[in-house]
Amino acid sequence: MESTLKSQNYTVQEVVDLLGCSKSHAYKLVRRINKDLEEQGFLIINGKVNKVAFHRAVGERAES
């Protein structure tokens, strides 16, 4: 039986694709969201952003 585990994070390229913004803007957004998460005590991965936190920050519903 094959297990498919969905990633809980978006890459910068996925943020670019979702928002239609430049890569540099996507990096700035990812860094800002990750900084907020880190201040709250969460572990972060540079260059990736948690999907729920991303959708909260941009005011959209998270994908299921």
C-alpha cells in the first residue's frame, strides 16, 4: 500500500504560482510569515512557508 503524504509547506515557487507575483516578492512574504511564526515559537524551514500560515496571511482559505 502506497502512502501519499501531502506537504504542509509551500515552496517559494508555489507562492509565486499562487499569487502571480515576482520571486523576490514571494521570498519577502515567506520571510515575513516565517519570522512571525518563529516569534511564536514555531520551527521554520527557510525558503518554505506553512500552508495554513500563508493562507491566513494573505486572507484566503487554506487548501484541504
